[in-house]
Amino acid sequence: MIDPRPASAPPRRTAAEGVYLALKRDIITLRHRPGAALGEQTLADTYGTSRVPVREACRRLQQEGLLTAIPYKGYFVSPISPKEISDSFELRTAIETRAVALAVTRATDGELARLGELAAIEYTYSDWVSYVEFLDKNLGFHLEVAALSRNDRLFAVLHNLLVSMQRYFFLGLDLGDFGAEMRGEHELLVRHMRSRDAGAAATCAEEQITSSYERIRRALAAADNIEIPITEV
Amino acid sequence: MIDPRPASAPPRRTAAEGVYLALKRDIITLRHRPGAALGEQTLADTYGTSRVPVREACRRLQQEGLLTAIPYKGYFVSPISPKEISDSFELRTAIETRAVALAVTRATDGELARLGELAAIEYTYSDWVSYVEFLDKNLGFHLEVAALSRNDRLFAVLHNLLVSMQRYFFLGLDLGDFGAEMRGEHELLVRHMRSRDAGAAATCAEEQITSSYERIRRALAAADNIEIPITEV
DNA sequence: CATTGCAAAATTGTATACAATTCGTATACA
DNA sequence: TGTATACGAATTGTATACAATTTTGCAATG
């Protein structure tokens, strides 16, 4: 008899898993500001469990780059520096452009059609709720592209990267009114993919990632004088 | 006062760290065959510690893809499948070609000169010791290229990937007599980098990674009839 | 003979206690 | 005043005990 569980079993609902998810959410949404000091005992008290599950959660988040451990000081929410943002986008470009090219050669027409549906997302400017919803759907779109590459290892790495990059969008930066533009970009990308032009699709993806980075960079520069939680430890 | 420790502090010599390193080495060198079953208690006995440090080590190795956990069965050394090898090389190509291109634009002449020294490595065919030594130096060369990209995040991901791929070279496959050829490839790559031609260097790197993959693929196909620890769980 | 129920065994998850290490600070001393 | 040092506080690391969950073997039953 074959194990009835799906290939990648969903993690059991355990205390460690709970702390991991809650802490991750709180870090990504910047409820814990970059640079904030945490401690195993404090976290254990906060989340109502003991230090052991907290340790496990923190080690995972550390490996994902969201937490930084300083021995005998505690855990710290990894600071967001301009270089970290730049590095992340650079790595993302390297991986995601390849993912797009691979997806073009491997995805079925049906899958690309479905991807087109996922691309039809926007947000309304200065509407926070709509913006957060958009972020979630946008992540889903890019993860789907990654999945269509049919490369599990690539998917895992890109997934981790994209999730940790979500944090940048919660900085409260005024990126501007780009809902429609981004939707257009997404749909253009899918169009290139559906016409099975790997080169054009990859180039298109690279341009879009670059312009996304530029939007953040500009907003960051413009917000230079206000309170941005970019810490220098 | 600035913390006198280097930016990335070397991990303390702790029991968990010890188990992690030993287990990782044993997995990479295939002392633990792919598919082999391990268990927390067994490992704790083996390495002379308790289950807690073992758990931590296993979780890390799991995230790095070297271990697979099956609930209430134990940990298993991740099997090596043709698809896993293919996926890994694909991801490696995506990241390393970009690393090379970035290094070309960012490394100093001195750093590239030093890289040229690291490139001067060979192995003598059918000499296992020389081969293992070569593997280590070869990893060092590619890691140095990654470091010269000046992208910490890219470095971390590529580092993890390259280390886990070392396993493939311990399968006992007869890759053939390519010591001199690979040295030539390395030196050609460095030459392109020193002439600051990012495009040529990236293309060169991609070709070399592909040919490395082809060597493994051919050897794997040739060894199809003999005992290769490619497990299907 | 297949299926179900159940209890024992195995494994993982969690809490707690304690050991080990490091840091900060106060104090002694030159 | 500057420096060394010793001690206490804080933090992480480890072991052990126990609880929770799942698997497995076996027998009973249709």
C-alpha cells in the first residue's frame, strides 16, 4: 500500500510550527521591526510555549535570513539595508528569469492559460487593504511561474527568496500608483510565454523585476528623511 | 566599541554543530548511502549526545535538502535521482552564470589574479585521493567566484547548492580523464573575466556547467547496470 | 480470506532543570 | 586615571522525563 499522504506532507500543527508561522508573519508584516531584539525566553512567554519550539522556529527563520542570531545577546530581526534589497533583487533576477524561460518550454497551454488568470490583479492606489491583498496574489503569481519551471529545487529557493522579500513592501513606502501598470506587465509576460518565446519572456521578466526594484529604490530615496526602520545595528 | 568578532562569527563548537558537520560530511561522501534510514535516538547514540542537538542538526540538513523526514518513520538520506541532478545543475547554471557576470564588473584586478591561481588545479585519472583533493579545491574556486559577486545572498544560496551537489561526485562514477580539460576550462573562464567581458564569461561558465552535467549524465547512463545507490524509497 | 479493532511499540514533540559560556559592571590596584 | 579582575546577571546549550501521535502486529470477526 502506498502512503496516502501527498508527496510533500503538510506540516503537522505543532507548537514549533505555530511559533514559526506567527513569528514569520510578524516579521514580514514588520510588526517586529527590523533590528528588534527578541529572546528565546521572551518569545516563549509571548507565544505561550517553552524555549524548545521557539528555538526550532528561530533556527528556521535564521536560515531563511529573516532572523540574525548574536551569541549571548539574542535573536534580532534582520535589518533591511539598501544592499540587502539590492542583493535580493539581483538574485531574484538570476533565478526568476531562468524560471520563466524553463516554464515556457515546459508548461502546458492549459497551465499558461491559468497563469493568465492569476496575472489579472491590481490594487487601488493608497488603499492599504487592497494593496496587501495584491501583494498576496502577486506572490501567488510569481510562485506559479516558479512551479511551472518543473524544477523543485529552483522552486524551493525562489519561494524562500520571494517570501522574505515581501517584507520590503510593508515598509510603508509610497511606491506610487502602479496597479494598472503592473497588471499590464504581468499580462505582457504571460503573452510572451504563451507565444513560446523563451528569450522574449526572460528579457521581459528581467525588465519587470528591474523596474520593480527601481520603484522601491526611488521610494526609499524619497523617504530618506522620514522614519524608515533601516537599522545599522 | 565594535564587536571584535568577524562580520559572520564562526559558529561555536557545540554538540549540535558537531553532529551537523559530521553527519553532513558522512552524507556528502556517501558514507551514509542515499535512502538510508536514520533516527534521532540512533544518531544520538552514534554521535554520543542527546536527541536535542541531533534534532537541530537534522532540521538544518533537511532544509539544505540532504535529509528527508518522514513522520514517525525517521530521517532518510535524500535519494539521488536523475531529476534531482538535472534540477540542481539547472539552478546552478541560473545562479552561477549571473555570479560570474557580476564578479566581472565588481572584482578588482588583484582578486581576479588570485582567482587565476585557484583555477590551476587538476586531478590524475583513476587516482582517488587526487580526485577528492581536486573536488575540494574545485569547490573553493567556484565559491570564490560567488564571493566576488559581492552579493551575500547569492553567495549563501550558491554555497549551499554547490556543497550539496558535491555528493554526486562521490557516486564512484567513472567520469573519465578530464583533469587537464577542466583546468583549461577554469583558466579560460578566468581569462574572460580578466578581460572584463561579462557576456563572454557568463556564456563560458554556462557551457562549462553544461559539460560538467553531461559528463555526469553520461557516466550515470553507462553505469546503468551496476549498483548505483539511486533509491526509489 | 479480507477487514476491523485494539494494544504494544516506536517515534516525535514539549517542558523543565541544569550546565556552560559570555557580558557588563563594579571594584581593587597600580 | 587607567587597567585588570572578579563576580553576578543574562543567555544559550544539553540532558532527561514525559506526553502525544502514529505505526504495526495480531487476533477476532464477518
